[in-house]
Amino acid sequence: MHTLQQLTSGELSSTEPSITRLQLAENLTKFPTEIFDLAGSLEVLDLSNNKLSSLPADFGRLKHLRILFLSNNQFDHLPEVLAECPKLEMIGFKANQIKTVSEDSLPLQTRWLILTDNKIEKLPDSMGLLSRLQKLALAGNRLTELPGSMANCRNLELARLSANKLSALPDWLFQLPKLSWLAFSGNAFNADLEDAPMVKVNMANIQLNHQIGEGASGVIHHANWVKKPASLKGGDSEIAVKLFKGEVTSDGYPQDELNCCLTAGEHPNLIKVVAKIAQKNQLGLVMKLIPESFYNLGLPPSLVSCTRDTFKEDTEFTPEQITKIAFSMADILNHLHGQKVSHGDVYAHNTMIDDQASVLFGDFGAASDLSVLPLMQREAMESVEVRAFACLLEDLLNHNSESYDSTLITTLTELKDTCMHEDTVFRPRLNEIKNKLQSLLVQPELEFIF
């Protein structure tokens, strides 16, 4: 974090080497023109958490700017001057008051666009010109439809469309060859899921201890039962409690996450939910505490990797570990789709493993109810998640511990390629993938034939 005084005094423009990143949060109401003194080198500009409502007409002078964050400000329209920045490709205007996105207001090289939690009712037809667009976050707006021109956004991989007013999803969306992570709950066509059978408790039953995790939708605490429901007698006294933040997130509404998580039911590799908190002003899940032997399989995407997970340096997996993890994930996803729930966020960073490659999977923030879709779209949504599975498998294969191409690695690579087929109708179904991987666990040298 920098200070306005550092900027206005010339301290930042005189540094060696030249500054490439600038972050200011000082209740700014006007764009500091001294930022232009950094135009020769500035690549990342973060002016989030201010009170800005406009950008200067000559904003395009920032010729090297690649990343711009202006979240939590007071913009009521997306500034047209963004299109004049020749290298700008990552744009974030989360939690403003944006109603209008004008034609041609976005740079053609845009790869990552975050417009979550605004008031946008319509997107321009020029969205279809964004051929490099990979990641699109639109949750929490007022969209009633997507422009048909977006069928040309053939590099789109991740789309968050939850918490809008869409009356339907367009068929072309499911035909995008690289779409892998899609969330659409909380729209006009979504019916309220019936409450799944689950024990209900309130906060008086629970003693919260220390925080053990946090995501977009809530905070997870280590906790203990103060008064355990009679139906749960004999279970562990230590539990994990996820308290939802009660607001729209980058993935959608917390209520939809809770509903989908409960509808998903039980599976040996899903983090077990034992009760739900559904009292006034507080939603939550009570879960079985994950053993300390489990750790995150991967890390979230970076600004560079965009849609793909990152991993700790020197991370390696044996071919046998990769096969076991892949089987568990395919089995989980097959179970979820059988329950008419899509996960929407199939990533290594949402997956936990232990040293025996046992898997625990969770985080339903981007999950959606498939029962509201027409049958063809429901089947197409399975193909979308098959590609997400393939991306995860590819990430694991990229960290293969063997320096040579074994038969097992070759077979897994062929499976990955098939699951990534550009024509979604040629991708295998989840139950086929599960069965093939199961046979491979028994006979490691068995060849896949699709």
C-alpha cells in the first residue's frame, strides 16, 4: 500500500527501478493526476476502497497499464476511456453502482472482467468482440439476458452469472469450447430448492473457537457443541462451523450455496454436513471437522494464471496418486450430477488430500440447481464440468513426479485430452470417466478406449 503523500511529493516517480504497481486507498474523490508521472512504467493500478466516480479523459496515457482495480468506489457507469489503454486486460469494478456499460467501452484485449455487485441491466453487443475474454464475473446485477454476440467469446472459461434476473440461459453458452466453471443460481428461472432433510440448530447450541478458514461467502470456525441435538448423540464434540456473510458474493447468494450443499447429500469424499443454522440474520453449516492430516491440494489462481490453479514450489504427484485423486473427483462429480447439482468450482484449491491421496471436497459457493434447466442444457452442463475435471487432471499431470512417460501417464493424458474436446458432445460422461479410472486403479497399465 502506498500513500497519497508519497505520490504527490514525487517520491514514487523518482524511485529506481521505476514503479510498476501502485495501490492507494485514502477516500479519494478525484483521480490524482500525479499518477500520470508513472505512465512510463505503471502496469498495475489499484484504487479500490475510495470514493471515485470518474476517470480523467486522458486516462489512456497509461500506455503500459495491464491491471486496473476500482472496486468499492462510486462509479455509476463503466468509463469509456478504458478502451483507450492499449495493454489493459484485467479490469475490476466490483461493488460500485454501475448501471451502464456502453458499447466499445472495454479494451479488445480484455481477459478478466469483474463487475460483481452492481446494477447492470444490459451488456453491450460489443462484448462479442472480446475474443480473449477468459474470466467474467457478473454475479449480483440485474441482467435479464446476455447479448447473443457473446457466442463469439470462444476463449471464455469461467462465468459467474448468479444473482441476476436472467429468464433463461442461452444455448450458445453451453457450446463455448473452453467453458469450464459456470454458476447461475439465484436468477428468475431458478426455483427455490426444497429444504433437504437436515438437523437444524441455532448459535446457542455452539461455542465458536478460532477461525480456520475463509472464503468469498463465509468464515469457517473451529467450534464445540454446547448442546448437541439428540439426533447427533455419539458424534464428535469438535466441529467446523461455516457462517455465511449474508451478502452477494462473487459466486452468488449464500442461501443458494446452503441449499445446494444440502441437496448434494452424502458421499465418502464430500466434507460431511451434520446440521444447518437457519436463524434470523444468520445462515450457516455445521460440518464434521476435517482431520489435521488433510491439506489443500492446490492454491487459488493468480493474476497471471487467471483461471488456473497454482501450486507450491516443488509440488509433485506420483502417477498412482494422480489416478486415485482423479477417480475420487470423477466419483464425486458423478454423484453430484445424479443429485442434479453442479459444483461450478472444480478446483484443486477446493480439494483436500492426505498423504495417501484420500480426497475431501467442498465449497459449494458456485453450485447451481440443475433441475431448473431443460434436459439438453442439463447434459451440456455435465460436459462443462467434465472440462473442469480435465483442467484439474492437467494441473496434476503437470506436476507428475516421473521424468519419463509411463503407460499410466500416457493413458491419463489421453483421458484429459478427450475430456477437453472442443466439441462438447464428444466428451465422455462422468460415469464413463469414473468407471475407466476405477478399472485403471485395479489394472494400472490398462488402456483407455473411448
